[in-house]
Amino acid sequence: MNRYNRQVYGRKFSQALLNLDLREVTGGQARFFRFLVLLCTFSLALFAGSFAGAVSGYLSRTLFSLPQPVQGAWVTASVVLVICVWSIETKQSSIASGLWKGGLTVVFTSIAAIVILQNPNLGLLTLIATSVFLGCYCLVFIASSFSLSLFLVLLNHSIYRNVKTYHKFLMISLSILVSYLIGSDPPAHYKISSQYFVEIKLLAGFLVGVFSVKLSCEVSDINGKPKKTFEFLRNWAIAFSTFGSTSFYNLDLSNIDFTGAQLANTDLRARKFYRTRFKNVEGLERARVDNRYFDLDQPKFQKLLTHGSCEEKDFSGINLQGAYLQAAIMREYDFTSANLSGADLSEANLIDSIFVQADVTGVDFTEATLTGICIENWNINSQTCFTNVKCDYIFRKRDSKGKPTDRHPSDRNFNPREFESLYQEVGNIVELVFKEGVNWRAFAFTLQKLQLEDEGMGLELRGIEKRGDLWIVKVAHNDNVLSAEVERNLYARHEEMQALLVTKEQQINQLLGIVSDQSAALKNYSQKPFGQNFFISGSTITNLAGEAIEYREAAGQVRNIIAGPNLGEIVTTTQSFLTQLSGQKVAATAETQVDLIQQVMLAEAEKDPIFKQFLRQQGQQILATIPEGAIATALRGAIAQL
């Protein structure tokens, strides 16, 4: 597409003829339609100025239209009061609020006319006159504000300032002129010079015109944006400005590259924007958009898409699915409950950002910087890509004040690609949900048994996490196996193992061949130092004084404490084990108890990769549950060495 062809004014694109490369294109209205819309905006300005003059002219005549000057003055003062109340309230809130309070003022002044002047006819006249003038003034305000909004969305900001000045001058001049032309002479019954009467009308026209323009400018253009309650005027103007313009209506714009394009006054109400590139696009804030696919109607989201950063950092609850934000700077952003599914965040800077309850399924985080992010209850899947992310640590919870807590790792930084290995999920994952904790030994036996019985299933433990009161165990399987079948087998075998474990633990060990494997493994520790205070001989752990405990007994106790089914009983179980060590004089001091328990954990982790992964993934969470003591100190030391 050459430079000339990149001007697509007024073109209606179709899906079949859509070009993926639309970089630096210039869209908008065709010249004829642009001329018509500009003509309409000037016509609106002319109407608003003329109508304002008519209002001011008739308002000034009201002062002299009644037989008694005091009555004319009362009606005029009532009209001015009502318009002032309406203007102030409209500026602060909305037209509806202004009309409501203006209406109350109309009723109040009408009743006051009857009470003060004891003239029911004057009260009725005041009611009618002020209502008519309020409605007319409201119409002037809407026409003027809509005209200014059209100028804002049709013209560049650089020249809008001058156009706005011309608009003000045109309206005020017309208001003065029309006010002067309405009734050149005062009523015959009122003794006043024509010159004085003309001066009153000119002053009224000037004041009405000035206040109308000033109020319109303040609500339709505050630092380049309309007041929030008057965004509907801007939306009307944008819709009007796309009449006869470039249109992508209802198209799938996935993967389209609009880099550097001029999209002001284009119709971008497409049905899909999956990873559509808007980098350095100009005029997106003046294009007609909707939120069918994602929240493109949000100004801060538009700026993030076009500039790769935004001063506003609160994106909680916003739909950003499929957004192309490659290399964006989003430090300390709040994405709480946001929908980021399918977004491209590769190479993005997300340091200290919040992803609490965020949907990041299918997000590409390749080479993104994730240090310090908070991931409490975020939703990921196998399509979420963490390849080569840069992450020193994360936070897994947020406190009541909204600050991240539960740093992981607690006392070190992640090793290179450690975060990726922990959180990168593979395809074909089943999630087993346990409401009352996991009987870890029973589940380990179940998984090993199924692995031995059917290698074709390709079962592999991928993670364990706690969500509220639930324990979630994730197991991967091969593509040719149905997830429902794997889930059914695991649940069924796990229940069987739990029942057998109570009465037939020895039989289970023999069935799986664990005893022989364990014995072979324990031979590797024969006559070797076991920490600083112990050595292992055969299957026995002995301290320097010769007191001993069976390795299998110690290992079973430690596993039961760390990975037992009921964390609520951990205090009682821990105290019982420590009392046993002290009573048998194997580890009588806190220091020797920590040494023994830590070495058992490390030995078990070396022999059992599943237990090792469990300690890595759930160690910090267990530390938050158990009280400080020998077990906690030993677990902390073991995690640091894994």
C-alpha cells in the first residue's frame, strides 16, 4: 500500500478485503461529508446565538410590557433568578438536576409574586414566563454545547482553540444583534427614551450570550475532555462525525496493525480486537467505539493501547481481553478482577502490579518483568506463557488495607526460570479438589500406583495450592487420555488408598515396592553424617551419644506433620513428636531437634520428587499455618536448601 493509498477517507471496509497491514493509514470522513458536518456545526452555532438573542430581547421587553413597572421588574428578576439557579446547578451536576431545581425556583417565585404583590394574575404570568424562558435557555445551552463538542471531535486540538474563539465571538455577536432587532422601541405606555431601551437590550443580549457560551465551554471541554455528566454530548458528536467516514463496523480486526494510523472520526465498532496493534495511533479518542469486545470506550485504556503507558493506574474490573500491550510500562498497576485473557504482555514492565482475582488465561508474559506482583487467586491456564520472565519474588496475598503480603520466596530471590517452572502449566491438566485437606501419603501412593500400572497416561504432579478452604491438586496427563477418565481414576484410587492406609500400610508398601526402594536408598546413607549432630547407619538415625530412632519412623512423623490431611491438628501432632524425641533422648534440645527434622525433610525430598515439589510450592503456606518452633525453623531451613 503506497502513501497515497494509505488515505482511506470514507472507505467502508469488508472482512474479505481487509488488509492486515494498515500502518500509518489516515481515515475519517470523505471531504463532502466533512463539509456537510462542519456546515451543521456552524448552523448550530448560528441557531444558538440567534436564539440566545431572541431570549434576551424578549426578556428585556418583559420589563416594560406590563402596566406597572414593578410587575415587569418582578417577572424579569424571576426569569434571571431561575436561569442563574439552573446554570449553576447544571455546571455542577447535570441538566436534569438543573431543571429540577430551576423548576422549584419557578414555583417559589410564582407563589412569592402572589403573596408579596397580592396579584394572582402576576403569579400565573411569572410561572408561564419563567418556564418558557428557562426552556428556551436550556435549548440554547444544548445547541451551543453540541456545536462545541462537534468542533472538538472534528478538528485537531491545535486549531480547536482558535475555532472555539470564533464560536464564542459568533454566538455573542448574534445574541447582541438579534436582541437589538427585536422591538426597536419601548412600549408606548412606558415613558423611557428609545436610546435607553436599546442599551438595555444590547446589555441583555451580551450577558445572555456570554453566559451561554461560558457554560457550554465549561461542560463540553474541560482540559480537552467533557464533564463526566455531559459525555453524552461528546458521544452524540462522535456518532455524527462518523457519518460518511471510514468504517470497520462489525469486522474482526484481530492482529491488524494500525501502528501510527490517524483514526479520528472513523467507525471502530468492530466485533473483535484480538491483539490489534494501536501503538502511536492518533485520534482514537475521537473515533466511534464501543465495548462489545473490550472496554475501548475507556479513555485510560485508549491511552495505554496507543502510548504503552498511562498516568491512571487503576484498571480494576476493566475488560482488556486480547489487548496488545507488548513492552508496555505498567508498574504498580491495579488489575484486580480485570479480564486480561489472551492479552499480549510480552516484555511488559509489571513490577509491583496487582493481579488479585485477575483472569490471565492465555496471556503471553514472555520476557515480562513480574517482580513484586501480587497473584492472590489469579486465574491461569496452560496457555498462559511465562517463558523467560524476570521475577525475583512475588506476593501471594493482600491484606485488609490492600497491601501485598506473604512474600515468596520469603528470604531469597527466585533462581533464573524458577518462577516459570513453578507457575507454567502444561496442557491437559486435571484439578482435584479436596475440601478437608489432602491425605498426602495416600495421594502419593495413588499417583505412583497409577503411574506404574499405566505409563501411557503420562501422569505427573504439576502443583498443589490452597484456595480458601479448598486444596487443589493439579495433575498433568497425555493428550490421548480423557481428563474425565484421569480425574475419575484418581479420585477412586485415592479413596481406596485412604481406607487401606489405616489397616494395611505394610501391604501397600509391598504392593508398590516402596519398601525395597526405600531400603536401597537408605543404604546410601549408611555410616554417613546426618546433619551436625547425627549420623545414619542402615535404617537408623543415631546421635553422638548413641541414642537412636528408626529413620522410617522419623520420616513418617515428619511427613504426617508437614503433609498430613488435617492441618488443624498440626500443633498436637508436632508436640507429640518433639516429646518423643526428647523422651528417647535422641534430640533433647531445640537445636538438635531442628537439625534432625531438617535433615529428614531434605533426605525425603531427595528420594521423593513429589514431596520435594510439595515443599517448594506449599512450604511458605505451611509456615504461615504452623506455630513458631522446631518444625517451622527446620522447614524454613530445608526450603532454603531445596
